[in-house]
Amino acid sequence: MMTRDDINKYLAAILTTLADVTGPVGESTIYIALGCDLGKWTQLRSIMLGAGLIRTSDAWGIELTAAGRVLAEKITAIVEKQAGDLTAQASI
């Protein structure tokens, strides 16, 4: 069973990855990235579909919805800000 932190970590990784590609991505790609854990993938997929963050396409593909893209952009901005803050601290 995944913790809330695990779910957030995986969702952030999946959403930002989907934002980096054009068009649908095969669900199997994400399933493999999750260590072929069907339980994890099923739970994460259900969360993203239920929240309207992804939509399915033909041949087991998924892609971001507009809401998913907005959330992915917010996550990316937070990560980039944190990375910039860490770089600034390291140069002090």
C-alpha cells in the first residue's frame, strides 16, 4: 500500500513527464517505470482519471487534460524554484 507521500511523489513524476511529451503515452511505459506494480498503476491511474488530470486514448494511451497540464506546470515551477534556491545556497 502506498502512503500519501508515495502517491504525491508518483503523481508529480507522472504528470510532469506527460507534460514533456506531445500526444498520448502508452500506459505500459508508466507501468514499467513503476516497477511493473499493477496495484500502484491502477491506483494512480484512478486518481488521475477521477481528478480529471488525464484522459485515455486508443491503444492504452493516456495524455494530460488541460487541468493536468496546469498542475504539471505548477509542480515544475515549484521544483525549479527549489532547485534555484539550493543552487544559490550552495554558492554562498
